[in-house]
Amino acid sequence: MDGTILGKIRDLIRDKSGIYFGSQKSYTLENKLAPRLEDLNLNTLEEYYYFLCYDPKRNKEFNLLTNTLTVNETSFFRNPPQINAFQNKILPEILEKRGGENELRLRIWSAGCSSGEEPYTLAIIIKEILGQELYRWFIDILASDIDTTVINFAEKGIYSAYSLRNAPFQYKEKYFRVNQDSYQIHDEVKRRVRFRRLNLVDENQMKLVPFMDVIFCRNVLIYFEESSRKKTVSYFYDILKPGGYLFVGHSESLHQLSRAFKPIPFSGAFAYKKEE
């Protein structure tokens, strides 16, 4: 364990958020902390550490700190093979199984939703697949992130052309209103998604998440150390309904984290299934 003040701050960040900066990233972490010290008019990392531990405003500051630490790079219809697997295979499979039930419910979770492109993409796909049958279903798309700044941005639903660089042209025309150099997503899509701040390593918060049919957690676990990754994947398993699916990032794997899921290959992509 690193007994330096920077090491103590790093461990505090890991324990509270799961985000981990190894010793090789100490310089990066120190650079990211500098603006927070400046905003609080603090002179040393030691002062900042005690602020995070004991100051009455420490919870608010920790939220601002995690906003500073996270990287938010995403787009609509990101990683087409995974999106195609969801749209053409997984979603029809789940809808068919639910078709005979009295209450038609579908719950999807975008965990680590960043600025909202992923959950809105899923909402568009669900609307396309269900068509006129949409009104018969209760659709709940939970979009969560630890970064409050990106959540506030996502709730507005206004994006640049760059965010839509992977979106099919017909969806741009159908689900967005062009306003000079920006794209405003239609309300019929926005109201399908609910945003909230959620910490994936906080057991109490995770217990409040309802059972899900599909979880997307892409390119999030890479920021966690192994123990936090295992803990979060275990939470995902408990939250998924039997027969549900988990997507992680294209370059990520559950191989060293869990044997509870069954890997399911699709064209150019993998998903992890909780067997029934």
C-alpha cells in the first residue's frame, strides 16, 4: 500500500468510486487533482485529503472530483456489431418470450451512460422494433453515470454532428430536429430514458436497481481495479433476470472476473448471458 498522501487519495477514490489510478499513473492523477485544489484555495495534497475525509462539503466535492477524473468518449450507435446483436437477435428474443405475459415489461440499463448517446440509441432501436406495439409495453431504460456533468448534458438531448457520425441517416431524419449545427433528440425518445447518478461499487445503491433484461456496461470496468470489477460484475449478475444479457466493451472480457455468465458469440461481437 502506498503511504504517501497521493496514495491515500488514490485509495480513497478507489474505495468510494471504483476508479483506480495505478502507481504508473501517479503523474496523471496529480495533474487532475490540481484544478480541484485551486478551486478550493488549498495549497497541498494533504489539505485536500483531509478535506475529502472530514469537511462537511466532502460529498459534494467528491462528486466534482469524479467528474474531473472520468473520460467520456461515446457516440450514437457506437460499436455496430454489438448494437446489431442487440437489435437483431437479443431484443427480438426477449420480446418474443415476454409476448405471452399479461404485463409486457422491458427494462434496459445503460451503466456508465456518459453523455447519453448509448441509452438514446437503445430507445430508438426499441421504438423501431416494436413500432405500433410500443404503446402496449412498459419500457424502462435506466441510464446511470457517476459523473453529474454528463448526466445534466444528456438530459438536454442536444448533440453535435460528430456524436451522430455512426447513426444511420434515416434515424437522424426520423428522431432528431436539426438546429443550425446541433441535433435535438425528439421528446418521444427522451421520455423513454431516465437518468440518475449511480456508483457501481456502492452496494446500497446497486440494491435499489430493479431487475433488468439487458445491461450495457461498455468501457467502464477498465477504470476499476480487479476487486472492484469482480464486485460490480457480481452485482450485474444478481440484477439481471434469468435469460438476460450483459454487454461489456468490445475489448473487454469477463474471463478473469466471473464464470457465472455464458459467453454468447454474435457476428463480430460477444454478449454474456445469465442462463435460465
